[in-house]
Amino acid sequence: MIKNAGLVFADTMEYNPFLDFAKEKGGEEFSLRGNDAVTFTLEKGDRKLRVTGVKCGIGKVNAASATAFLISDMKADFILNAGLSGAVSGLKREDMVAAESYVECDYDLTAIGYGLGVKPDGQEYILKADEKLLSYALESRGIIKTKVGTGDVFLADSVRKKLYYDTFGIGAFDMETAAIASVCEKSGVPMLSVRKISDDADDCSVENYREMNDRQESCLTELLESIMMRLMADDSQW
């Protein structure tokens, strides 16, 4: 039986370690509606997982569109996302986290009477990770479960950081995950984001982020592989 996995990465430095891994597995590079992408197959017994990873570009619109392409064009049965995030509360640089929930912190209709992040017409605005995918991630040693916030801004502002924590209780902040989660929620596709903490989302965050991003570490790719292999070993998923 064959399943399809879609993996979303924002920038080149986050994508390159996965691309190297994919090439080792015989991956073939291609363009997914203008986005750099690579596809290969993992096998475990008679189970096959066709994996497609895409470099979407930074930000919510880029992440949402790439996720939609993975679901519509590549028939992804589930979506994984990986990248770097800033710490908001209870986390420190180098921590590895799995997101249990996602919220768009910069969604702002406060001028017309809504709370920060709240969407009109009863739309759900705090989205949940798939419980199975989350459980696979948490089986790896040292992975921390946390709530994640998203916005189209590189968070380097202690005042805004406090506002987002006080409002949403998030542990980390990035620029893609809630947008990916929104597309998956509307499509009925399971989703999980795993992240490494690169900075403290404060006045020193830019330098710290750049230093870690330039490392192009393989730890997130290794975590993604372990999640996918655990899924392939789970009889309930096949």
C-alpha cells in the first residue's frame, strides 16, 4: 500500500539538509508550481511512503500555497513542517519542539470589536496538531510539546512577544505553521510542525537566528524521518 507525505520548509537553509537526505534516498528534484521540490519513496515491508518536500519561501501566504499544492497535486495524506522558531515562553535556544496547537497572532480585527487573533463568523482560530503525528514526534528523546504562534513578522520585539504570550499562551513563534494548519484543517489532512528554537524573539534574535540557520543542521530532518518511519510501523495507519 502507498501513502503520500508532504513536507514544507520555508527557506533554503532549512530545506538543504532534507534535500541532501532525499538525494541519498534516490530523490528526484522538480518544480512544484514554481517551488523547488524533491520526491522519493521510503519502504518498510510491503508499505511504501512517497515523500515530497517543498521549499515554499518565508511567510504565511507562501506556506499556505505550497501546502495546498502538496495536497492537490501530490495527493498528500498528511503534512509535516520543520524549521526554526523563536522562543516566547518556557523554552531556550537549541530546544526541539513539537507544536500541539497553532494560532495566527497577527490576525487583528480589534478595531471592529474582536479579540486579537479571533476570526469572525465563528471560525476556529486555534488549530490542533494531529494527535497521532504528535505522539510519534514525542517518542523521540528530548522533544518538547508546546503551543505555537505565527505571524508575518520576524519577531524581535520584547513588547510584542509579551503581548502574544499574554493573549495566546504560546511557547514559540514562527512565520508559517498556523497558515499550514489552516489549509490542512480545511482539507481534512493531518498536520504537524516540529521546530528548533533559534533565538529568544527579542533584541538579539536576528544575530542568533542567522547563526543557527547558517549551520544547516540535520536534526530536524532526522526527526522527520523518525516520525515517518513510526507512521509506517503503525498498523492503525495502513
